[in-house]
Amino acid sequence: MIKPADIIALNMHEIIDEIYDFPPVPMDVYGQYAVERCIRRVDNFPISSYELIHPKLQQCVKMGSRQAIADCVTDTLVNTQQHS
């Protein structure tokens, strides 16, 4: 079983890579993504690479309300599949 501290450390390392390796996503969208990704990791759900997710997060920016952004980010994480 993965310890919570390990999950937090892994997420922090990923954040650094994502922020420096990709064009920026506004904090309200990226913050929602980081929270959702952490929850999915704790629940042992698959998470696609940020390379696949990033363009879809850019679309979430266009959503009007905080709830619409949250729904868009959740849908992105649930519906983006990693291709082998």
C-alpha cells in the first residue's frame, strides 16, 4: 500500500515537470486537475500522461463557472485513455 506521504511527494515532482515542460494552464484549472489527480491516485484509478491531458485542460479554461471547470477537469481525467 502506498503511503500518503509518498503520494504527495510524487504529485509535487509531477507538478514541477508539468509547470516547466508545458505551456501554462490557469491556476483554477490546474489546481482542480492536481486535486483530482491526487484523489484518483489514492483510489488507485488510472491516470493518463499530462501530455495527453494538457490539451484538454486548455479547453476547460473556456468554461464559465468554477463548477463547469471542475466538471470539465473530472471528465478529462476520467475519459482520457493512455494508449499503449
